[in-house]
Amino acid sequence: MPKEFAVSQNYPNPFNPTTTIAYQVPVDAKVIMEVYNIAGQKVSELVNQDMSAGYYTANFGASNLSSGVYIYRVVAIDKASGNNFSSIKKMMLLK
């Protein structure tokens, strides 16, 4: 089991048209993963659910989006303590 919340850089990066984001959850938590364009508009919600402790991946398909920089944000709320974890990373779509 993981010891801490963590989010990896997407792979591959730059990508076209899909990429994978790995993350780990050390305790039962509500996990939300969203993708935003560089203007701050939400373009996709990849995860929004309660998850058990473990290692996970999320796939992001961007065939309907234009080339550019996108930002993915992961928020996890520990169900037992209410503590929050947040991480933000950039990725690049090249078509």
C-alpha cells in the first residue's frame, strides 16, 4: 500500500491523442481529477469517486481538443480525517 498521496507526470508527454496519469491513494478518500485548458476552463473530469487505498491510473483522450498546454488537478479528501491533498501538473497536447 502507498504511504502518501502522490500524482505522477502524465506519460507520454507531449501526447497525441491519449495519455495516462498514475496516482496513489494511501487511505480511503474521495478523489477528483479534472483537466483544464490554459484559459482555466474545465475540459474534462477523469475521476470523481470514493476510492480505496491503492495505486491507480486514469486515461485522458484529447482527440476532440486542440493542440496546447493543459493542466490536470487532483484533489483527494481523506474520508477518516477530512484532510485534503491537492496536486496540479501541466501536460502538452501536440497534433
